[in-house]
Amino acid sequence: MKKWLGQTLDGRYEIVSLVGAGGMAWVYRATDHRLNRDVAVKIMREDAASDETVRSRFCAESHAVAMLSHPNIVAVYDVSHSDELEYIVMELVDGVTLLQYMEKKGQLPWNEALHFARQIARALAHAHSRGIIHRDIKPHNIMLLRDGTIKVADFGIAALENELHEQNGEAVGSIHYIAPEQARGELPDPRSDIYSLGVVMFEMFTGRKPYLGDTIQEIAVKHMNADPPSMTGLNPSLPPELERITLKAMCADRTNRYQNVTEVVDDIDRFLYDRESVSPENNTVIDVPEDDPEARAAIRKQQHFLRQNAGKVSWLAGSFFLLLGAVGLMIFLWNFWLHDLFNPAVRVTLPNFQGQNYESVSMNPEYISTYSFNVLYMVDTDHEPGTILSQSPNPGRSIMMTPGGVEVNLSVATGDTVATVPDVSNMDYRTATALLRQVGLYIEVINAYAETVDRDRVIRTDPVAGSDVTTTSLIYVYVSCGTEKRILTVPNLIGLSEEAAISQIESNGFSYGWSQKEHSDLMAGTVISQSLAAFTNEEEHSMIYLTVSSGPEVIP
């Protein structure tokens, strides 16, 4: 991670500081000496580069993203591939993530959230038009500039649409924003991005995520089966039409979702047009007899009066919106420019936060009013969880105060432990999944057809054997179905104990996903429902999820 600091890549890009870390790459701030500008450089990690599958994925990412050119997408300037090093040079965005912005503000005003959502949708429409699916839309990957411009970042797991058919259907993306089909391990398509956009809109409009749970399995099941809470119940000021647009984007059945992102943009634009339009005309139908000229003359006079009033209303409305725009412009100029001109500059000397506990620092009254902390959590077993490992800018620097406070980037140690993925290739998948669960990893079994690996044997895992991962990581286990698919009958699991149900699932040729708890009158630990209906015919190794009784609900 630190080996690149101070080095110059290809005689051009001088690495200045670490910005963040991803699953297969480090992201650094760098100076492009040829064009004299700051850039972001994403360098592939050495442990990832040793895996040819990951390496080819990284290459595909760089070339795919380089095809994109849109004001709402982080631009790619340069790509470099060699035996020793692979990296991408990107636009360095000076802003905060949408996640950080929402953590500060909570529930956003609907007009501001709609402004952000429209920009995200336009970025996705551009990417989809070039065959690229993002597959990981979430507030963490959306940058917000000071002027309100949105930049969608991290197309690191996006792939060309026509290459997706060569994949094995692995579920990718953050669990709170993942589309139901991705949670089931199915191939994503542009509608999967629309679902994730809908979840982000739900969170912006209401201040909370639609589905919450104690485990990733519980949340995934809710994405597939549950109905989200009422948005207008959480935010009574939200226009019902925006709830309709959001919930249509979030429809669990993708055939009932918006079929392309342009439809989302059109509905947003239609809502904004209807909201701003003034329609003063009286649309009441009046039946006037042909032989009553006095009545018809009265109606014509009334219609003329209505048209005169309409002109006055239009003039007044136009004047009002012009005045409103001028006031908004003055507020913007004051906040972002004039305020600084009429207030004396205040500078602070940055303390040394390294080695301190992040919670103590963030709750310190002396720091709350002065600093705004951006936190990057890193696995580090050498320090106590919550310990601040590094900071940027460096301690001792004199920084000018801004209205939002001095921004400080902190790297904080997490409490997660690191585990090494064991080699389970060619093992019986039941033995393999049991071994992986003993290590503390979450398992997702994916069926694949193989010529050289016997049925029910593990083909490979993702991440691969020997990879260091956190104990909360999700591991995909690819299991051979032989050279042809088998159709099996789903057993009836309702009424069995959870342990007996899992045994029945695996002995009948299916795969156990996970269990969620629910109150019922049945004894705790008893299965009360199953994701695949009993006695139906399903493909071998299909995933079955259980709902298990936690006993009757105790009402105080």
C-alpha cells in the first residue's frame, strides 16, 4: 500500500497520497507532470494481480470505463497495462460522497434529492447506451461536488453487457442496494441498476434504507420478498408521484420495473413540468342550446374573461419564479463566495489524531464545530478497533476554516478479523461449505456445468483459495452440475427443525441459502415457510431459504 508513495509512474504520474482502498486496487492522489494537474490513480493490488481472472476483470473494467464520456460520470484519462503494474488514471473529484452528505443532513428535501436522482439516472442512461452496467450503485459510489453536480464513480465491477453472458451469474453489489435478481445469483441487466437507483432515491427521500436486518441474509431475503415501508408515512411532505416513481424503480419483479433509465428520467421531467405548470382555464363542459344566442354570448364573454385572467396569472407566476430564482442565486453566491469575502479568514492548526480512538475524537466538543471527518475503515489486526491509523492533511498543517468545517480524511481500524480462504476445490460441496462456515465466512452456492469436474464437486471459489478476506465476507462456491442439468422435486420442510430442514435440503440435491427468524405460535427453531414451494420441480442445486420460528412474540 505504501510502496507507491513518492514514486512516479511511467515518468509522468507522481504518487502523492493514499485516497482509498477497494477490493482489488489502491486509489492514490497523484500529480500529472505532463499536463500539470491532480489526478486519481487506481493501482491493482499485487495479491489480486496474481489471479488471472481478477486481472482480466481489471483490464476489462479499464477499457469499458474509458468508453464513457459524460458530465455525471468520473472520467478516465489514461490506462496502463504491463507485467509488473496495471493502473488507471482518472479524474480527481473534489467533493464528498452522497453517503457522507446524507449522514450529515439525514432526510433530504425532495426537490434536492430529485435533482441528484435525475443526474444519476442520466449517467446510467449514458453507460447503458454503450453496453455497460454499473452493478454497484450506492451512495458510497456517488460523488457530490460543491455546486450540486453528481459524479457516478467506481465502475470497477461494471462489465460490457455482451460479456455478461460469459459470466457465471455471481451476485455483486452492496447488500442494502442489491437487486433481487443479483441476490439470487442471476445475471444482472440495466434494470438491476434501476433497482439500486430506486433504493438510493428511497433513502434520500425518507432518510433511511428500505430494508433493515441483523444479517446480510435477512436483508437479501427482504429485497426478494418484502414490501418497503410507506415513503409518505416516513416523509409526509413527499409528493405521492415521487413515491410511485421510486417504488416502480424498486419493483422486485424486474418485468414490472422501468425497462430502461430513460423512462425514469421522463417520469421525473413530467413530474417537474406538471409541478411548475399553471393551468388557470376552466375545463367544465357547459351544454348551450344553439337557439339561445344570449346564453352563448355570455359564455363567450366568460371565456374571454378567463383568458384575460390566465394572462395575468401567467405574468404573476413568471414574475414570482423570476424573483424566486434571483433570491436563490443570491443565497448561492453568499454561501459559496460572498460569505468568504465579507468574513475574515480563520485558520486552524491541524491536531494529530493518529493513535486516538475515532469515537472519542468525533464526539469531542472541541472538534465537532471545527472539523468534518471522512472515514475509511481498514482491516488492521495490530491495533484496537476504532484506532485512527492515518490522517490527511497531515498534523501540524495550517488550514483555512470553511463554513462546513475543515475536512479531514481518517483511516480507522475495524474490528473485523482476517481469514484465509481454504482450498476446497474438488471437495464434495456439502463438506466444502461446512468447512468455509467454520472459518466464519458467508456462503453462496452457484451452479455451473463442467466437463472435467464430477457432479456435486467444487469447481472453484471466488475469492480464490489463499485470499485474505474479512470474516464477514461473502464467498461464492461454484459447484459442478455435471454436463447436463437435472430437475428434482423440492421436499416439504415446513414443521421440521431448522437443522433437519438443512439436512433434507442438501440430501435432496438442493443448496441451503440462509434462514430468517420470525415470530409465530410454533416452537422456536421450527421451519414455518420455505422459498421454493414443496413438491414443485426445480433445477438441481437451486437455493432454498428458510423462515424459522423464533417463538410467540412477547408483548410487555
